[in-house]
Amino acid sequence: MKRRELIKGLSVLPLAGAVSGSNIQSAFGAVPSIPQKAAKSIYEAIGVRPLINARGTVTVVGASQIMPEVQQAMDDAVREYVQIDELMDAVGERLGKLTGAEFGYVSSGASAAITAGTAGCVTGGDPDKLWMIPDLTGMKDEVIIPAYSRTAYDAAAKAVGVRMVEVSTLEDLKLAIGPRTAMILVLAGSRSENGPLSLKEISSVAKPLGVPILVDAAAEGLEVPNPHLSQGADLVAYSGGKYLRGPQCAGLLIGRKDLIIASRINAGPHHGFGRGFKVGREEIMGMLAAVEMWFKRDHAGEWKTWVSWGNHIIKRLSTIPGVSTDLNEPKARSNRAPSVTVKWDKSVIPLTGEDMEKLLWDGNPRIAVSGAGSFLPFPPNLQSNISVATTSLQAGEEKIIAERIFAILSKPPMIKRAAGAAAFNLSGQWDLKMKFSASTVDQTLIIEQIENSFIGTHIASIGSRDLDGTIHGRDVSIRSSYTKDGVRINFSFTGTTDGTTMQGKVSLSEYGDAEWTAKRHDYRPAGSPRARG
């Protein structure tokens, strides 16, 4: 089906050209300008600080700017009731026509689309099997995944109860496929397009054996014909709150109709394993509106606007000694968005990237750049640069960002840093006690210290991970990170020590904070009694 044919007749939704009470201005009529500042925003009224999102379409800071037409469709949808399965059927057909796929499904996000898709491939639409999840006894319970596709989003498939089988070569794949294989999960990107174990190569092995392939294309836009379906994928998952500028709590699963029907029954409003993955009528219609608008949007105009905002930032910073900037215009499908990299000479401006992120985050208004507002990176950004994304901005915010960065880099503040010789040598094994929100867990630290720095191992529930840290005087700082098998855990410990004990606070990254204490391990010869404590 040609794109011209798809675009024809896209008026099935009452799409608004303007939002009442808003000043919509943009090269493509979809980027709202900054509204007049009220006495307090809806967030400030409950004590939460709003922010300017210069990180991009990242969930933890709000993702994308929802389109006015999407908001209008959601507002219209809540005024009437419908039977959800009937709505899903009609929307599924429409999504198929728009995207060139057989059928579509609106999920509660890209991750939920992967979970539902995995469950659909495992159960085949059998309600008996649906109710057995996550006990997959007697079912296909393995998902094959290329090594390059391992991410934190593996959890979406693992939630069903499957075992992830990692492969690195085509020969590995051939040996891994068997009667327990439910599907193959592939992360869209340059390696799935051109590298070893590309989607096309995987399909050449999987298709003759009837093994379905699900592609995670969360951060992509829609192309017709779909590049992943064309290369052999059976299902493709997209995020609604990223490039498509739809509802944040919505996503898409498109592809084979039989598998999508089998996937959809594993989610709300149906009971069983996936009841919690339900979407309301307003998200369904809002997501459909976003897809409708995808084929109407002036994508070249959008890009031109985003680039112009980046160029404004670059021009404003051009006079600061020691500062350089680069405008990035990526061509890849995933996370395709312009951004500005701001670099500086640390001998002139003694700030790290982490310092800049924190200064912008703690300022007024709060500005999120690089990794600010999300999980702690490991290692932290100690380089002299930050990244400023422009796709999630509102018109005018680029000026605020430019002025704030200019003010900081032209007159950098003095940052107090830990200094002084180590008061103690912490080398050895430590019995670590972690006090989480509702539990206390025993773990272990093994430290090798040289002067102020140390390296070592942090042994926790899921396994051991490397750590590094410093000690200045009595002040201790430790970071550890576990990133195996799609897991992403980053801890940052701060505290004090008297040489035999350590204690303080630990940031659990995206999982909040905890308290920690550690005591030197009491080594005793075998059979020797331990002192009573």
C-alpha cells in the first residue's frame, strides 16, 4: 500500500487544529509556546518542581510533547463509553491500514507491548495457558535474544516467566532454537540492520521453523513499508510517548494479526496475568490520533525547528572562552533527534559534566540535560561536556537554557571537592547491612585501597559487581554497578568511617535511597569461638 493511499481519508478522528486557551506556534503547528506563568503550576501546588526537558524523550522526565490533536482525541474519548474489545478491534484494523501491517494493538507502553507479545507467543491465545503464567510448565518457555539486544528492557519479556537464551552467532542461533523456543527478541538498531546476526539473518533461520520474531523499536517513528516487518519480523513494538508524540502511557504492537490477538488477550481488560497492563479508551484513541498525525506531520519542519533551537544555544555560547559546541543530527532510526554537545576546557572552567548537570537541575527553573533526573551513571560524567536535546522543548525554552548555561560557564562557581589524606586503610572484607524501605539485607564489600582510592567487589543478592571509591579523611564514597544479563543496578554510597565501621546513605539510583552500615569481617580460625555481640 502506498503512503499516498494511506494518507487519503485520515479524517476518521475529530482532530483539533488548536487547543483552546493555548498559543500554538511552530513551523508545523504542533509545538506549543511557553504558557503564561501562573501563580503556581499544577505540580508546584503539591510541592513538586516542574522542569525543562532538555534530555529528550526519556520517561523519567516526562518524555515528549504530546500533540494538541492527541490531547483533543483523548478529551473527546472520555465523554462517551464503549466496549473496549470492540474498540480494540476497530483500532487494530485502522492501525493495520495506516502502518501497512496486518493488524495493530494499543498497549500501555512499549514495554507492555513486549510483555503482551511474549505472552502471546508463549500461550498462542489459549486462556488455560494464560492463567498458568508465570508457571510455564509444558509450554514454550525460552526466548532467544542476540547478545547485542540485551538491555534493561529484557525484563518485559522475563515478566512472563521465560528464560532468556543469549546467542552471539548464527551458529549459536541454530543450536538454540528448539521445541521450547517461544520467540526471538531483537532490539532495533544499527546492529540489527547490518551487523552479524542481523534481523534478516535471524529471519532466514527462524521463518522456516515457524519461530516468531518480536522487534523492540520503542524509540523509532513509523515507516511504510515497515522496515522490520519487511526483513522478517512478526511483531514490532513502539513507544507512544517518544517519537510518535502520543500518550506517555501508551504504545503500539503491530504485525501478524493472529499473534496480536493472542497477545492482546493477555492484557486488560481481561483477567489473569496481564490485567494490570490495561489501557483506557482515552489512551487508545489518543494513540490512534498520534499514528494518524504521524502521516500528516511536517517532519522536515519539525526537524528544522529543533535544529534552530540548537543553533540558538550554540550562538549564545560562542563567545565564552574555552567553550566549544557541536550540533548533532543523527540519521539512525532509533532516537533520531538533534542535540547540542557543549564542551569546555577544564583548565579554564573547572567543572565536570556531573557538576553542570547538578547546577542546572538544582537551579530555577530546573533544567534536565544529559543524564540528570534519572539513574546515576557508572562511572559518573567526569568529562567536561553535557548534551542538550531539543525535541522535547517548548518554543522559548531554548532561550532559557542558553542563558542558564551561559551564566554558569562564563562565571563558573567554585565546587567544594573532597580532599585530604585517608584517615584509615579500608582494605579487607566488610560485612555490609543494607536497610531498604521495608527490609534489611546482608551483603559484602571487599576493598583494596591505595592511598585515597580503592577498587573491589560488592556482593549482593543478584551477584557480585565491581566497585570503586575514595576516602578523604573519614569521608567515604563508593560506587558499584551491575549490568549483566539485561540488569541495570547502580548504587552510590556516601558516609563516614572510624576504621572498623562505616555508615551512611546510599542512592539506589532509580529505586530511591537506603541506609547502610558495614563492619570489618571478623576472621576466626576454624573451630574458634566467636565473641558474643
